Amino acid sequence: MKFLSAWLLFAAGWASVTSVPVKDEITDSQLDICAAVICRPGRVCRILDNGVASCQCVQHCPSHHKPVCGTNGVTYDNHCMLHKDACLGQKHISIKHKGHCKKPKVKLPHHKYHQKPVVCFQHERDRIRRHFVELLESKVSHDRHYPRVVDDVFDDCDHDGDDFLSTHELSKCVRRNNTMFHTWLKHRSELAA
């Protein structure tokens, strides 16, 4: 499948989203057809098997990390990924602002300030931190950069959604990753022996 004119990707316009076969070989007359088509952001003009030009959702986005916050409250790695998500989901999402979406500050309940600390040695904390970083790095992919992975894992661990990981929440999060938890338990039992 061939992509045409990169500027078409972000031009304002009209079109519908459909899944139809696209020709691999493009003739000069077909290039002329797409030159007259203006697609909305997240879409690119492609020639269908029947020779008709159609705006289709982009398949791939650049891998650069320039986060933007969408009007849906989701942080995207870059503007292309925001527009691609909007196109594939057939919904309207605009860029609210550059950078990560900001969560509203929530006043912490009094009991979260006065939790008893989990007692462990510095080398144990270092080991847990290393394993946690390895876990995060293992989740990085072409479409999910490290900062996005960290945000997603934090949100997954923050059960009450207060933007604060309590000792209890972090402990549960570590236990969900059995490999890291069992490595820590094994190391701890070796020290006790």
C-alpha cells in the first residue's frame, strides 16, 4: 500500500472511514486524483481497487516523543497518534495542549499522610527499583514510549485514583508482577538464612 503526500495527513477536510482494499501500484492519473483530495488529520488519501480516491486512517505514525493532551483526557506520544486514535475510533479528539494531560489535584485523606513505612534495607529497595524499571522497560514498544508506560502503570497501581501511591497500593502492584515479587522474597529469605 502506498502513502501519498505527507501534507495530506494533517490537512483539514472531509472524508469517511472505511476498510477497503487499496492498490499497491499508483499511476500518474491516480496521483492527480489524490492531489485534489484533502483529508482530515489522521487520514491519508489512497486509491481503492476500483480506482476511487478515499481518505483512510493512517497505519503508522512517527516514533518521536512529543506528548500532547487530547480533549478526551488521554496523553498521546505525538499528534499523529492522537489523530490516528480519533480516526480509528471514529470520534472527534482535538489537541487540548502540548505535553502530558494534567490530573486535577486531590487533597489526600489524613490517613495517607500517616502510614507506617514498610521496613526494608536500602539494597532491597534498590533491587525492587531495578526490577520495577526492568518491568517498565519491557513494556516499551514502537507505539508506547517509556513515559507513557510509566503513566499507564502508575494509573494501574493507583487504585483510588488520588495521584498518590500508598505503601499498600505499591505492595499490591509489586505482588501482581509475580516475577519481581518472588525474586524479592527469594533474596530476602537468602539474607535471613
